[in-house]
Amino acid sequence: MRILVVGGSGLIGAHVVDVLRERGHTPTTVARTARPGVDHLLDVGSASTEELRPLLAGHDGVVYATRTDEQRPLRKPIYPEFRRDNVEPVVRLFTAARQEGLTRAVIMGSYYTYYDRLHPQLHLPARHTYIRCRVEQAREGRAAAGPELPVAVLELPFVFGRAGDRLPNWAGPLDRWARSRTPLVAPTGGTAAASARSVAEVAVDALEQARGDDIPVADENLTWDDMIGRIAEAVGRRRRVTRLPAGAVKASLRLGGALQALGRKESGINPSHLADLLLAELFIEPMTGRSLDPAIRETFAGSQRT
């Protein structure tokens, strides 16, 4: 297969490219920034359908592996910007892919859409702009693709690993915290997690099988204190992680939400409702059962030190 990987210079995209090559397929990479291994420079976020069609021509499938920082506070209202970043590029990309006759596609999505299906009573899309846009991304992307172009949506949790100097965007702050003398604390609850390599293998499986369903991906389910403790161990600062009382977490996040509102700002994940997520077990079943320890060490062993 010939596969166009949008975001092929990123952490997950780079691993997808590696797995495609290992299995005898031919990847073509697209990114906004010039890097070794990037075949085409293009800002897919602003590219028109007509600009995208020549890139897609002659390919069998496409992977959309770009992402938005959902925690970055922005001026209200933030929905138009999140929609421009998350939804509209996917609609144009898959419209062009359908017109060029591609037969398979993958979106790197979010496990928040998986959790929304499990717990609709939390009204996550109504409370969090990022989750709303992820739901719209999958629905409208598939509508643009049509029945002849199946689109698999990988619902991704925390992803550990590295590709050259490319790391998860949250790795730096956690690395500095784990290496510092600041006490380690964590809320109750937990999260699913996966390695970038596992995500890439699931993505290529989905392409080879031309799947069009939602695919939650997890190697392990971790409590927050377990995850932070394993990060501290990976940086050589193993120590106890204290669990925070639920009331303290809720009060702190409500204060953060109030301060954002006073500044007329919002973030994609609303801090006023974040406690519902942090204090829950955002777990995925089934898991692959692969240990995350190698990916955690890979993420933090070479990170920038304080």
C-alpha cells in the first residue's frame, strides 16, 4: 500500500511511518515544518481540497496524525478556533481522499470520545470544547469520506515514547517535576496509557484491514499515583506519591476555572469540570497487556533536566 501520513514528523506519525516500512508498505509524509524524512511541506490546517488532491493522488490510504493542545488557554470564544484546527482540516482531507479514490483512512483521535460513549450522563461534549470537536471530527470526517472510504478512529489515551527528539507535549513539565524536590502528589482515579509503537501497530493493522470503526487503544490502565511514581523511577528519583483528597482537587480546579473566566479565557478541557475526569478511572478494555516500562524510560531518560 501507498499511505500518506499527515503529521508524519510527529511522535505518533513517525512511528506509523516506521511500521509501514517494516511491513513492506510505502509511506509519504506531510508536515508543516521541514525535517529529515518529510516529503512534502504543507499546512494541512489551511490547505484547500484542491491543494490536497495532488498529494493524495496515487495513494491507497491516509493517516491524520496531527493534534491540538487542548489545555492552552485562549480568548473566548474558543470553539471556532478548535473547530478550525480539529474538524475542518479533516473534512477537507477526506473529501479530497474520496475524490482521489482512496480506500482506507485513520484518524488519531482521543479516548475522551470513548469515555463519552460509556458515560453520556457526564455531557462531556457540552462541557469541554475539545471533546465536542473530537466527536465532530469523527462524525464529519466520516461523512466527508462517504461509504467507499472507511475511516478508523483510534481513540488514544496518554501516549509514551519518543521518535528522535519528538516527545509527548506534556513530557517536559512532568520530567522537571519528577526530578525536582517538590513533593509528588496525585488525585484518585487514573488513565489508560499506550506506547507510540503500539498505537502505530494498531493504526497499520486498521489500514491493512480497511477498518471503519472506533478503536480504543491501551497497553495498561494506570492509577495517577502509579503513573507519576513510574515516571519518577524512570528519571532516577523514585519516591512516594501522596494521594490528594477529592475535595481539594475539586476546589483547586473550580478556582482555576473561575480565574480563566475572569480573564475571559477558556481551554479545550474546561477546568471547572475537569475533576469529573481526573477523579474517574479513564480506563480502556481490553488492553494489549504490553508493559509500558520501556516506553516510559524512553520518554524520560533523555528529557531536558533542571
